[in-house]
Amino acid sequence: LIYREIYPTDRTEPGGVTATNTWGPAEFLGLETPATTWRCEFRQSLLGPSARLHCAATGLRAHADRLSERQALAPASTASWPAAADGRRFDELLEGEGQTGDLWYLDGFDAGWYALEAGSGTLATMRWSAEDFPYLWLWQECHSLEGYPWYGEHHVVGVEPWTSQPASGLLAAIENGTAQLLAAGARRTTTLSVGVSHRGSAGGDPTGVGLDGHVQFRKEQQ
């Protein structure tokens, strides 16, 4: 049995989560429970018609099952991040025109952070441990899913640090070797921080996010 404890802190400190295994050795998908993880969802009303995702990933894999008649990448295909060899960019998120739906698993992180930037300069940020969460699930729902929970009415982007992949469930993660193991009686604690800021007059691309939510830009480091 794996149970979780979540402890929010004040606005200047990252929040934390502890997972404890009170039974025998167990694989898990997601550090909180086998079925849940940290999730940030962004609607078009916050980001505007388009956005760009900055992060430290180097590669991505599309979900193996087809999710929509129109997808930016074919099911199970792989590519480099943030751009393919032919110049296609994956960090520039879809503007929501037409009916599309995608789920990608980003990997290759040397540091766990992202900054989702709207055209207005608003930045939604998260920082986490890349050792605990080596994957970032990126999904986009653009008026595609006719059933629960979107009913084809919304353009939503989800950005989720995860311990493993895919979204098909724990057995699939065990089969592909990404499920993590928590030994009997073991406890694992990690921290995550989220924030919202604005780039202001800063130039260049974001290159990192501090625990205090401060976004570092390329020109700051030169």
C-alpha cells in the first residue's frame, strides 16, 4: 500500500509530497499514487491563441494510440525536442484551430523545469526533481474530444511531470521499464514549485527556473 502526504508551504517555498510504502515492494506510476500526479492545465483564456513551451527536454515520444483524427505527430513516433531534423518546431503549441488532440512524453531532462510562455509575455512555470520525475507529459486538446470532460468545446494544454510513461497505466509502464520501484517500508519525498510571472524587458529564451520561481533568461547568463 502506497500512501501520500502533500504539504503546501508559504508562497516563497516549494510545496512537497511524500510517498510511503507500507507493504511489500511495489512499482508505481506517478509519485503521489499509481493513478495521479502533479498537473497544470492551461486554458486559452490564460495563454491567448498561442504559446511556447520552454524546457530542458531533448526528445519526445507520441502516445502509441491514436487520440484524434488530426494529430501533429503520428502515434508512437519519436522526435528530437524542441525541433525535428526537418525544422518542424514542437515547442510552439497549436493555436487551437480545427479538431486536434495530442499526447507526448518528453524526456532527456538534465534539470526539471518548464516555462510556458504566452504571446503576451506571461510565463507559467514549474520546477521539480528530474531524478524523481524524468518525464514531462504534454497534451493538447483542441476541440477534438467529443465526450467527457471537454465535449469538444475547449482548447486546453496540460503539462505534467511524471515518474513514468505511458498514460495507458501501470502495467504498460512496467512492461516498458519506466515504472519506478518503492521498496517495502521505503519513503520518498520530493518538492515542486509553481509560479506565474512576466518576462518584462528580459530578452532571449528562458534557460531555467529557480526554487523561488525566478526565471533565468539566456541574455542574463551572457
